[in-house]
Amino acid sequence: MEFFTAINDDHRAFIARQAVFFVATAAEGARINLSPKGMDAFRVLGDRRVAYLDLGGSGNETHAHLAADGRITIMFCAFDNPALILRLYGTGTPHVAGTAGYDGLAGHFPRLPGARQVFEIDIDSVQTSCGWGVPLMTLERPRQTLAKYHAQQEPAERLAKIAERTRSIDGLPVTVQTMIPEWTA
């Protein structure tokens, strides 16, 4: 296991090759949230700054936890050779669609239907470890189900659903998205 104060070129190259990453957050008195992500939604913006595009899904726990606590861990693991696990520890900020923060970051990502926010993360430390226990697997293809689901929804219908989700599963408040990015409508 090795710790680094910033993302280096080797880390950057490893991150760019990964088709999936995992996001973990927690807030006092709430469940730990751990979510898999994909869809070409992660970007390294600097040696101590990253972001990922978040699409609407089953809930909004990451947003609630970051608003309450701020701590976030991103994990990448190689499912091919060489084995490696890379974790990014930091503090995250949600930028909901329609805000200046979102508008400033959205251009780094593909225009995916269902985009609701960008999480910007300031990195405190980077950790690598062996990953020898992670199985070897191959990627068949990305799933298109979530993007297709959002593409089929009318923007007003999607906003109405979002407006109902003002709390996390543990009752923490969530900032509600009030507009759909024009390019996802």
C-alpha cells in the first residue's frame, strides 16, 4: 500500500482505462452509501481535483451525504492485468443542473440523458494497493439502459419525479434539481 499527495501520470492513465468506479460516502447517523458508476462519467481535472457526472437513478444519497459531511472516497480497481486498486480520498461538492458550478463543469462530460448534477472532488490523498484479490474479468459492453430510460421521459415528467425526492433514505435533505439541461431534454 502506498499513499500520494496528488494524482500522478500513472494514476491518470490507470483511471482513464477503467470502465467502472465506485463512490462511497457517509454522514453521521446515516447508512454508508456505496455506488458503482460507469458511462464515461469520470474526469481528472487536475492533480488534486476530479469530477463525475451523476445521472438520476434510484436515489440521491451521495448528494445528501456530501451536503451533511463532505467526505467522499472514489475507488477504481483493475479487472485485468496488472492488478491494482486506486482510491481517491477527498471532499466533494454537488453542483446541481442549472447552477453556475454545474454549467462550468458539464462541458467536460458527454451529453447524457438524465444528467442531474456534477460532483466536484478536492483530493486529500491518493492510495494504491495490490488488488490481487480482485478477479480477472472482461468488459462485454456498457449498458445503455439508464440513458434509454431517461431519453424516453418527458422533461416535465422527470422534474416532477425529482421534485418528490427532497430527502435521502435516512431523512437527510437533498437539493432538488429544478431544471433539465437543455441538451438532455
